[in-house]
Amino acid sequence: MAVRAAVLPAVGAQLEITDVELPDPGPGQVRVRLAAAGVCHSDLSLSNGTMRVPVPAVLGHEGAGTVVSVGEGVAHVSPGAPVVLNWAPSCGSCHACSLGEVWLCANALNGAADVYARTADGTELHPGLNVAAFAEETVVPASCVLPLPEGVPLVDAALLGCAVLTGYGAVHHSAKVRPGETAAVFGVGGVGLATLQSARIAGASRIVAVDVSPAKEELARAAGATDFVLASDTTAREIRALTGKQGVDVAVECAGRAVSIRAAWDSTRRGGRTTVVGIGGKDEQVTFNALEIFHWGRTLSGCVYGNTDPARDLPVLAEHVRAGRLDLSALVTDRITLEDIPAAFGNMRAGKGGRALVVF
């Protein structure tokens, strides 16, 4: 059966909207009709080669939809069930999984090398980060679908698949923000907005949002920021001035740029914690001298997928949504169609806009 999809023909190429032929689900597979898919900066990183992906590929890893059909052996979902796509399913048997660190699973992205569909001329296609959400329908391993808890709108639920899990996990699992602590969030895109909301949910007393665009201030404050700082050479100094010259307890960097990682580090107090969520390129070098590492006693840590276990954390996020503490619709700045995805990529390259949501 042919469905419309956004295909990346080669690294560095423009996305092409075209028909692809999807097979019926085989044993252990699920076919999903997408309701929505988020356009995440990680997709841009895949398209430009910052992160490696077999090509040609259908990108898109943040999505939600309805089960169309299931293959033999699939029991946890059935046709008609609303589901969230999980782009990084854990294998349960590698070293990281044995330690309970499922977000570092060594085999999570093995499926990205599979051939999951073909173009009309027979060209083999790979499923981006496992799930190929930039398409009207997709066929994925059963481990890549999670039942959507009740009370969460299906379209908005797409954001739970990456932005919200990442932002929530960065605050609650990596940085471990405690009630009354102060926090700074660098980068007010989709993940940044989710991080701001999560810091508010965690009980942070002061939340400083930082972005290069002054237009992001309103969004940031709506998400929970108490203060907004325009990114500049004096960002760290301004944040320290807001916190009695001490610096914040926690900084979360969501842009993946060396300059903002360094600024986030400099913005924290002595003994503070910096969590890096953003995905930067190899040319983004961050430097520290040995004396400052000793003197400041700060912690700098990476954060993959929010250090989350989606199966564990999805029900928690759903409860926050139902209780009104987490507003998924507030994370979206543009609702677009499949045909608009190439233009959305252009906006990301230019540093414009926030989280675009493809609604099918």
C-alpha cells in the first residue's frame, strides 16, 4: 500500500515528499496511522550528517497515532489502539540495560539500518531513527509502540515521544532539580519549553530562560520561566546577578552549541550542576582549565533521551497532562502538513521558529 512520506535521499540533500510502498506488518511488527509527528532538531542533525543515519531514509522520530494492524506475536496493542512511538526501544540484555540505564541501550538504534519500505521505483528505504514518523503510516517493531494513557489528546501526544520525555528527564532524572532550587534553561525550542515546564513542576523557585531570540520571551514565561535573558557574552554574569551573585543550582543546555554549554557551566553556583541535552557537532569544542574544575566543584553531564525509561515515565507524564500541570499544546509554535516539512527544516537551519507539529 502506498503512503505519502518525507524522504531524505542523501545526507545533506533536501527532503522530498513522495509515495512509498509499505509492506504489511510481519511477525512482531505493528502498522500505525500517524495522527501527528513533531519536527525535532535531531531530524535536522540526521539530515546534515551531524548524526549518522543510513540513507535513503524516512525521518521523523517523535509521533503518535492509531494501530492499523499487527503482526503475529504482538499482544500489547491491537488495531484501533492509540499509541506513542518510541524511537529508542531498549533490548533488555546489553550491559547498559542490565544496569537499568535503558536510555544508553547499545542496540536501541539497530533497526535504523533495516529496510522497511520502498519507493515506487523499488529504491530501498530505511526508517530514520527506527520509526519513520514523517509519513501517513509506518510499520515498526512492536517494541517501538507504547499504549497511550487515557486523557491525553492523540495529536498532542506526539510530543511525548521525544521533546517532553527529554525535557522532563533532564530535570527529574539527570539534573535532579529539587524544590526551591534555582535553574536556567538555555534554548527555548520544543525541548527547552518542556524543560521549563518540568522545572516548574519540580518546584524550582527561580527559572531563568535563555535564548538568542527576544521573541521567545513570551513563550518561555508562559512555560514557567520567571526571568528571561537574551543570550550574549554577558549571559552568565546576568544570571549570577539574578541569583545574589551565586549562580543557579542547575543549568540545562538544550541548544548543543559550545558557547551555550560554556555559558551554562559559568551560570551555575559553586557545586552547581549542568546537564547538556543539545546535540552538537564534532567541531563544537568546549574547553575548561584544570584549576576551575577543582575550584568550582561543578558537575557537567550529558543527557540522552532525558535519561528516561519511556515505559516507566510515559504514565507519569500523562498524569501531569491530565492534572493540567503539563501543557503539551504550549510546546507547539506551528501546526503544519506533511508537505510543509522541508520548509520547517529550512526554518530550523535559519534558527527560526520553535517546535512544528505535522498534523496528518
